[in-house]
Amino acid sequence: MLEVNYVSAPQAVLRDQVATIYNRVGTVKNGERLDVLEHEKRFARVRTATGVEGWIEERYLVNQRTYDEVQKLTEENLPDPAQAPATLRNDTNLHVTPGRETEHLYQLSAGAKVSVLKRATAEKTGVVIEGKPGGKEAGPVLEDWWLVRDSQNRIGWVLTRMVDEDVPLDIAQYAEGQRFVAFFALDQVRDEGRQGTDKNVPQYLCALTEPHDGEPFDFNQIRVFTWNVRKHRYETAYREHGLSGVLPVTVATENFDKEGTLPVFIVRVKDDAGNVSERKYKLNTPIVRRVLAPGEEKEATTPKHKRR
């Protein structure tokens, strides 16, 4: 049985010989399956599904094991709810696991639109924090990674700093130095506007965190931005600090009898022992309240307040 490899570059050339001067016999694209006929130095002679044979640099290939890991990652995370839309800053590899030196199959172009699904951390290769008396202990430098899904349902891990979440400017201005992790439009309200210009304005739930990598949580605060139809501006209707939040956050709607059908959102939080529990909230504009499960006692939270 022939060895099978897959193309890990956006596009690669098939050549007729392993030499400085060669003829191009074909091209192959990212993710394409190839049968490997033989190896020579840093090249492999391959055959495409259409029967074209030629030599390709082995650095443009990954093996069947890596391909299978990518498929497994995709199957496990394809149904996951998107936490935020985002845009890639540069050409970026989709890694099988978080880490700069880990395997990858697909490569996305700068400007590609993706959905953020999960967060993880990985050690930055070759970089260590030096310990100081009375200060931070020596140890590896941690980097944040996003698990993302593109428009073709290709899934993989990318370095967080290579991704810009597409946070609406109207709420991004209220970041106060924090980093947006996830955001969702909970519903819309009708604003008659000035000079008779009516429009529907979304109201948002946002999860934020500290502006640096390596935290033991995905986010540590949530904020709900509601729209003041009289003053035509966003205000912070609810804020909760001190969370050890874990993605994913989920949003839906639910019927509350006299209150009618309202937006609800579920936040997952981790306690000191590492146990994860869910907290449900409802928005009855402009009020946000916890929705307690039978037998659940309300915990003390940071007071609600409004903010321009």
C-alpha cells in the first residue's frame, strides 16, 4: 500500500525532476491528497488523484496521522457555538494543537473571516521568565491560542495575537483596557432616532478579560450593553467581575410567562476546585437578572450599574 500525504501549503509546484533546473508538470492545492511513490533527499515523488506525477518538496506535505488528527478536531468542534466573528491579520496556519511548533494542515490567508470557538494556552518555545526575589517565579512564558472555524468549516488553533475580533465600534470604545473574548447580540430595540430616522439597534452581551496572555480563565467579567432610546446611546446595564469564566457562552430565548419571551444567556464558571457550573441570566431591558434553577441559591455578585 502506498504512503499517503496531504498538501499543507496554499499551493505547491510539481516538478519533473529533483534539480536546480526543472519543468513544472502540475500544481497541487492545500488539503489535496497525494500518493507518495518515493523519497529523495528533501523531495517526494507523488501522484495526484488525476494521475499526474511529479516531485514536491517534503516541507509542503503532512502525513496521514496529521490529517486524521485534523479530521478528529473538526468532528469534535464543528457544532460548537461561535463566540465571536474575527479577521486574521496575516497568513496563518491552522494548528492541530496549540503551539508554534505543532503540526498543521490548512493555511488561511490574511483577511480571512473566522469564528472564534475556544481558548487555550501553550508555552512560547525557548522563552522563560527569570525569577526575582519577592517577585514572579521563574517559568515558561504562556501564549493564548484561539480555536477558530472558517467559512469552509476548516478548524484549527491560531495564535490569539494574529486574530482581530470584529467587535462593533459602538461597544469596543467601552473596553477600558480589557480584551474582548466573546460577544453576542441578545436582541434588538427600535430607536426612532433623530430627524425621523428609525433603526433597529442590537443589545449586546460581552465577555472580557485581562489584556495579557496566560490567565487560568477564559474571561473574568461580563457586561450587557443596552440601548437608551431617549439618549440614542449604549449604556452598561449589567456588569459582573471576578469570574473564572470558561467558554463557551451560549445565548437563547425563553418564555417567562407575564414577562413574555426574553433573551437569556448561560455563563460557565469554574470554582477553586476546578469544578465548572452554569449560571443563567435573562434580559428584560434594561434589567438583567439571574435565573435560578430549583434549589439554587443566589450568590453575591458585583452590583449592577449603568455607564455611558
